[in-house]
Amino acid sequence: MTDHITRDVSRRSVLKGSTALAAGVAIGGAGSLVDQTRAWAADSPFEPEKGAKLRMLRWNRFVETEDIQFDKSMVAFTEATGIQVRLDKEFLDDIQPKAAVAANVGAGPDIIWGPMAIPHLIPDKLLDVTDVANYLGGKYGGWYESPAAYGIRDGKWMALPLCVSGNYINYRISAVQKAGFEKFPTTTADLMKLTKALKANGSPAGMALGRATGDGNAWCHWVVWAHGGKLVDKDGNVTINSPETAASLEYVKELYENWIPGTASWNDSNNNKAFLSGDVSYTNNGISIYAAAVRQKMDIAADIDHAFYPIGPVGKPTELQLPFMIEAFKYSKYPNACKLLMAFLMEGPQYNAWLEQSVGYFTQTLKDYEKNKVWTEDPKRAVFKEACTRTLDMGYAGSLGYAAAGALADFVIVDMVSQAATGQTSVKEAMETAQKRAERYYRV
Amino acid sequence: MATDAERVRAQRTESFSDRWTQLKYDHNWLGFWFMLPAAAFLLLFLTYPLGLGIWLSVTDTRIGREGGFIGLENFEWLNEDPVFWLSVFNTFLYTTVASVIKFGLGLYLAILLNSHMPWKAIIRAVVLLPFIVPTVLSAIAFWWIYDTQFSIISWTLIEMGWIDENINFLGEPNNARASVIAANIWRGIPFVAITLLAGLQTIPQSLYEAATIDGASRWQMFRHVTYPMLTPIIAVVMTFSVLFTFTDFQLIYAMTRGGPANATHLMATLSYQRAIMGGNLGEGAAISTAMIPFLLAAILFSWFGLQRRKWQQGESDD
């Protein structure tokens, strides 16, 4: 399972092998990028330590073009500043355990770019990057509130949200129209009607109900929140066992019965496969299904579009859009070099180019980058631009912290929804179990 | 006075160096010296982690944060946690069913392989294949085989007209349990079969000849010659097989992650989820520690239950 690629990002290694052409463009066309970076580094408020060397761990790409652009930026950084960066890439689900081990033993990568829960799991081990956050926020129109919350603890920034991975409804235009809907429904009531009509037409839908870290968490939280259920109130008291949650679970049960069979075993990749093969007519996902269809020039691409999650009885958007956080460890011998790299990655030239190459898979966390043309050149990406403005954070309605991170990682909400939907337990029992498990985390 | 003190000190040094020489050349101590590296190795890599695991289980340690001693609180929480008890049930079901079938099929396969047949060496090598393939790879292969939309089993059965829609292998709790058990059996049989085959080959041919002269049927030969002679090997093989199955992690983690809704969570996978993913090292360690009594019981059962010598030699028990 562990897909492990270790690469030293240096000019020589990138020039070797199959990426020679791409890298050639990077260095050649970016003679200017290197020069720019050099000038930028000289002006930067973060002066790196002499002879600094960094190790960075990032998660393995889902979208190839993003990864290539990221590597180009790293090459330019090394060229311009002389700071060697060893970049390791590993499977997304392995990043958090690695970060945990690094934090516990006090050795490992200097910088990690990975899932949202890490900063609040190991807050004491992370380098204070308030100065970087203020610098970037001041320069680029400020941070969106939700992703920023994942990086802030007690008024200090311990991590930066590099981007948010938007998760929205992916649907087949033709199937939805055939079911009698001009556009994808905007309310949960209409979504139910659509789901039943789709099933009747023999083109059912389905969302992941297995251990799907990204997709499962995204839609299960949305549906519970849309009906007014919440894991905790604003004071951190566990309130998941409530009539509102029950309503959401009854709603999911009905959805589940009208979905394609087998969604209870789906993880993050099953719905992609099922959607691309034409087996399901809507699911929830990042833009990666559409991006893959476009890249492989599949006919299905023209028939795919995206939509916001429908709004439930609470009357406002209740999405869960999770950021990817970049953080440096206190144990790093080169804290200033870490800060320099973190700032560099989010500066205009690099960030804009990278956002473009991520083709909608990532959404900006700094407001100025809304203007990036990635959102206008293909209208089917437009919904993903809003990922930071329509989301609640994973600790809703309480504060973010250890407990919220633990409950999310332990699949408390997903399990509850899945148990109730599949009829493995009654709605009441599912809520009671979730209540008990959540209390375990929120006791701290 | 000073000279006296010096003399005493000299005496002490002398006796110390004497003892040291004795230690160096004494044959009994020599054995100790030879064992020291192995003992250090065991202490460092077995006793220390085990001790640390048990210690963590009585603390509230979290990832990145030192914990304090909290007594048995973790275990009290687990005792009231339905997910934990579900994982205990799953682990027992998984271990029992998989081990029994692995033993039955493994023994059958071993007896088949022990008879004379063409291409014997190649067939024996092929039988080992499932054991050679890395667990995670075979788990991913099974994950595809069990896919709800693209399963080759569902596809074949539909093409043959036996069923109308795809089988929900991993999405329905009991199906999911059966599916992961089947994958474990596939993977575990070679170990049992090849080891028992080795055991079979140590049984002297003369015993079978004697039995034939006495007019024993094939079943009687198996029951009264093969089986008793094989018992010590069976004890060892099954102890290991039960231990491997009980502590299985990779197959489950790669295929279901314990889903759907914890229906296939084993104690090992739940421990990982709580400790590493959830950050709750203390509770995760408590789940691991809770496995120890069961494992000890399994070991003791197979050693004392299967290795009673009289029974082994075909006599009745006292």
C-alpha cells in the first residue's frame, strides 16, 4: 500500500530520466523564476541559517500536473537559495502516522505537508509560524476563516493551510436531466426526489460509506449538519445523540436504499472507478474524476458537472472542506529556512502557477488567489472556488483541537452514518455509540 | 595506620581480580558470556517494547504528549465500548474459522503432496506461492476480486446466469467477514501444508508396513499412525497459525480498514486506528495489551493440550 518515492530535488536528479523535458522547461523558461526567487529571497524577512538543508515530506499526488509544478518550484527554491531540500512523497494515509512518530521521537522531516488533523494533534511540537502567516495574510488579502482555524492554537499559528481540497457533488448531466431536473438539486428534499428518480431510471447514485477518509467524512458530516445535528455544542459538550441527528440518519437510510448496492464498502477510490465506468450518476468527490476524464480525453468528460452540496433544513451551507496543512517541527535545526520555504510556496508566482496546474483540485486559502484563471477557464471548476467560503470546520460547533481531530480520525461520524444506513444497528443505537465514543475524545 | 589501609585495599583489589579471572575462565560462566548477546537482543527488542506497550496501556499518553499513570481506566473504558467488544468478537471469529479451515485444508493438501505423483517438486513449489506474495499485494488483489462493481466473481456468475446482480462482498457485515476470512485462509494454507508435509516425511515407513501387515485400513493408518506421529508438528504449526491469524493486520487494513461500520475490525486494526490515527496511544496500547491473555491462552492450550506424550503415543489419557 505504501507508495514510497524518495527524490532529492536537485537540478541534476530532475534533469535525469523521463521528466527531463518538463524540467528543462522549468529551468530554461524559469531562468527568470530562479532569478525572481533569488531577488525575493534577498528581500524576504526570513533569513535562512547558513548551510541549511531541509527534509520535507509531502503526500503523493492525485493530480500529476500539480506534482510536476510543485517539483519545479522546489528546484527553483534550491537553485536560488542554495538550500538543499530532500523531498519525500508518501501515500496520503501514511503521512499522519509518520508525523506522529516524528513528533514523538523528535527527529524526521523538517517540514510536512499533509492532512488537516496533524497540527491540532501535535501542537506543542510545531514551530510557531505566526510571522509567516501574518506576512502572507497581509500581502495576499487575508486568510479565509475556516482553513486558518486548522492552523491556529491559542492565538498562534502552528501551521499554514497551503490549500483546501474541495469536495463536491460530481454528476452526470444527462442522467440528472433524464430524471426531470434541469440542474442538480439545491435542497436535500429535492436530492431525495432525484435519487429515487435516478434509481427508477436504472442509473443509480452512490457515495462512499466505507473507511473513506476524504469522501466519506465530507458527505457524512454534511448530511448530519444539514439536518442540525452536531457532534458537540459550542462549549464542547457532546450532543450527537439528538432528534436532529436522528432525522439526518433517517434521511441517509432512505438515500442508501436508493443507491447502488455496495457503497458501505467503498473507500476513497471506489466511487471514482464506479463513476468513470458509468455505474453511478452522482457521487461526491474532488475534481479528480473530471480531471482524469479530461486528461484521458474520455467522452464522459462532456457529461460531467459539479454542484454544491444541497442545503438542508438548517437553511445554510454545511459543507466540510478539508485543508492540507504545511507545518515545520520545533526540532528542526533550520527554523528560518523552514519559514522561508513555507513563505516561498505561497508567494504569487509559484502559488498561481501551481494553483493553475492543480486544475481545480486545490482551492486557495488566501483571498487574493480567487482571481486565478483556473476558476474561469473551465466553468465546470467554478464550484470548487467556493470551497473555503461554504465550509464549517471539522470541530463544528465546538473548537478545533485534539478531540475534534481524534474523533474525525476514529470515524465517529462516518461509522454512525454507516451503521444506521446499512441497518446494522438502529438509528438510536448508532447515535448512542457515537455519543459514547465522542465523549471519550472530548473528555480531555 | 596508612599502611594497614593500603594493605587492606591491595587485598581487596587482589581478591577482585581473582574473582574476575575466575569469571573469565569458569566454564559455567563461559556459558553465561555466550548467552549475553542473545539475552541483550531479547531484552532490547522483545522485552522492552512489550514492557513499554503494557506501561502505555495504563497511561493516558497521546501522540506528541507525555501521559500520566491512570491505572486501569483505559481498560474500564474499553469494557464499556461496544466497538472494542465487536473487535474482540471479530478477532475470535476470524481466528477460529480461519485456523480450523487452514488446518483441515492444509493437512489434506499435505497428505496429497506426500503421495507419489508426477511433477512433485514443482507442485510443492507452486503451493508455496500464496505465502511468498507480499501480504499487501495479495490483499489488493483480493480487494479487486471483492469489488462491488468490478468483481470478477460477480461478473463470472452473472455471465453464467447464476445471479442477477453483483455480490456485495465487502459492504455487508457478514459477507465482509466471510470475504476477509477466505483471503486469510488462501494466504495461510501453504504455511500449514508445507510444514505438515515436512512432518509427514519424518514418519518412518516401517510403521506403515507394520500396520499393513496388521491389516489396517487407510483410515486406521491415518488415525493410529500418521495423526499421533504428527501431533507435535501440529501443535507447533497451529500455535503459530493461531498467533499469526489473531494478530493479523495487513489483510484487513488493505481491504476494509475495519469497515463496513467496524464489522471487520480486529483488535490489531482497532488498536492502530485508535493509537496512531486517533492519537490515543494509551487506549491503543490497552487494546494490544488486551490481546496478550488470549494469545497466552492459545499457546498454553496447544502446548499442554496437544503435546501430552501418552496421547501422542497412541495411548489413552489418564
